[in-house]
Amino acid sequence: MRALILVAFALLAAVPIGGNAQDDPSYYDQVVAQDDRTACDETGWSVLETEITSTQSMSFMIEHAACIDGENGLILLSGCMEPVFRTMAAVAPDPGEAWVSCSVMVSNGSVEGFLISPTDFSLVDSRGTQYPFSLAASVIPSSLRPQELPLRGDPVVGLVTFAIPEATQPPYLLVWEPGVNGVALDPVWIVVDRLIELPEALT
């Protein structure tokens, strides 16, 4: 499975670069405080483009991945981009709104017939306000689509996008709440404390 993490991390490098469900101002702090950065636990940390395009140690990858059932379970790696206030497409954020896209890579080492969906993801700001996956903002061809994630198969890589108030600043939490056969699993988190830079024309 360590080899799978290494392969998955390499695949992530190939990706082109609100509600109030949590409703708890201390939610972010609680998630960060419980993390064991020496283990592949429920909390990981965001990666940057410069990091995913270079060789990294296993300890770096374990620190930055969020895992369900450890290194042999479901594994999430992610890097999020700067908020987008305009696009080159026909659709764009509404006035007062910004879109935040996160590149996610998920590998499956333990669950038969596992299905992944972009609606399993949400973004939480530092005040605890939760923003669900936005279908309207998912206009990029590389956006994540609902699909099966085969056991010990190739990781799935795609973008998930969220519409947030333009004044909302990082840090964020990327929350993944998968389910198996209709049963919700415990969530995992990626602490988004830094962002991948985008061209000035979009920000």
C-alpha cells in the first residue's frame, strides 16, 4: 500500500492545475488539534504544485494524506487553488461569490464496490460554516464525476469546486464524508492552510 500512495501522489501531479452544517467556530481548531502528523490518520494537509511535481518522502505523504483505516484503507490527497472571481467560460461566479476548486486524489485499499461522488465533499471555513459541492461551478472538464473506485485499482483524480462568499479567507477544511452501501463513514479532513496560485486574470 505504501507503493500505492507513492503512485497516487504522482498521479495527483498530473491534474491541471453556504450552509452551516458544522456551525461551530472551534470546529477548525478541533480538527487541527487532533491530528497526528506522523501517522496516516483522519486529518491531512494540503499540498502545493511545487510539492506534487517533485519527489517526496513517505513521511511527507503520510503527513499530507487523510486516511480511513490507515495506509491500507481509503486515502485522500488534495491541494486547493486560489479563489476564482471570473472565468474564461460562459458561466462565472455570481457577484459577491468566489469559486474554490480542490484537486482530489482518492485511492482504495480496502473496500469492495466503493463509489465516490463529488457530493461527498464540502468546504468548511475557519468559522465553521460549511459549503457543499457546487454543481454550477463544476464547469472544468477535469471535474470529479460519480464513479466506482476499484479495490486496489488506480486512484481517481478530479476537481471538486465550491461557491463561497468572496470575503471568506483561508484557512479552510476540505471535508470528505464517504459512504459504503448506504452507510456513512466517519469524515476525514484536509487542512487547507495554503493555496495553489492561479493566473492573475482569474483571481
